[in-house]
Amino acid sequence: MTRFQNTSILVTGGSSGIGFAASQAFAREGARVVITGRDAAALDTAKNALGERAIAIRNDAGSLAAARELAAAVDAQGVRLDAVFINAGSAKFAPFADVDEALWDASFDTNVKGAYFQIQALLPLLNRGASIVINGSINAHIGMPGSSVYAASKAALISLAKTLSAELLPRGVRVNVVSPGPVRTPLYGKLGLDAAALEATAAQIVGQVPLGRFGMPEEIAATVLHLAAPESAFIVGSEIIVDGGMSQL
């Protein structure tokens, strides 16, 4: 398929996991892909895998300054965007009693403030008819113990998508959310848990998924591309949950 021939797509957090899978899928369908990330080595590896037309920009999503820097870097490349996948995020889990201000700030700075101001900064670079897809999470819906801060940050993004849909439609810009369930990505190694706790948590999570497994990044990417493509032009301010049935229990 070549749904994205002659388009330019930005994927934040595009050097690994769901972001990289989406970047690969966009590139396979003809898009020029711009990816961001914090790790220079991972960015270089991802850029090489995506091909010579790809652009990699080192950027730490989480502040107004970083959002403006990324928009300026994209603009300097002469790129105008047909779709944006706001994917960069932080997942830190802790029992409610153990949550401190630092964990709260790190989660909301990256997941909410970074996303909010990134979209704002990119507005002048969006072509009419552009699509914005935000990476949410089923944690916003299921009340998983230990996920209070992460879940709240993702719930904020889902609400933001609905509001921005109303505000940006006059510009011809659609905003939607894909909310994955548990997906086998490097993010699960960054939850702040030791190896034993991580293994126990993974087993517990899989036990709650009717399909009996973690999802694959490519399965989430397929929905991202659908929401970014013209075929979904009548989908506005919506959330698509991709969780193997986990939220239906």
C-alpha cells in the first residue's frame, strides 16, 4: 500500500517500541518520516533502518522549550506535516502511598505538558487535512493498582484530544487517540521495577488479557496508520482501544 506517498509524518519517541513500528510502517507506505528521541545512538540506528529520506531529531519531550525547539528543527528542514503521532511518553508505576512529587512531575511533564505544547508549537507546520494521533492507554479506563499517576496522565490526553478536535477542525486538522493495552516494548523495562517484580507484573497483566498475550508494536502501529490516513476522515475526537480485550473484563 502507498497511502502516505508524498507525505511527511512526525513520530515523537520514534526510535523504539510502538513509535519505531509506526515509523517503519509509514516509511513502507511512502512517507518521509521525522522521528524524535532522547538517545542519540538509538536515533541513529532507527534512522538508518528507516532509510535515507528519514530525519532524526534529538529532543526530550517534556517542556515548552523542547516543544518549540522541535518545531523549529522541523521547520528548518523545510518540512510541512501531514500527520503527527504524539507517542513519546513516560510510564512510572508506584503504589499510591509511595508516589512523590518527583514521580508526578516527571509523568505529567512528559505525558501531558510535553504533548500539549508540542501540538501547539507544530500547528503552523501542519498542512490542511492533517491528522494528529495521540498515544493514550487503557490504564485511563481500568483502574490498575499502582498506575494512579500514569493513568491520570493518559486520561488527560484522551480529554485533550476531544477538546482539540473541536478547536482544530476549522483548520482541517483531526485529533484522535489510540489506547494500547499491554504491548511488548522496551517501555516495560522502564517502569522502575526490579527484574523479579517486572516478571511478576508481566505475568499478572497477561492473566488479565483474554487473548492471553502482550500485543505487538506492529499491531498498534496499524491502528495509528488507519487514524492518520484519509480513509478515517470521518473519525474525529475518538479513541480506539487496542488491548486484546483487556478492558472488556
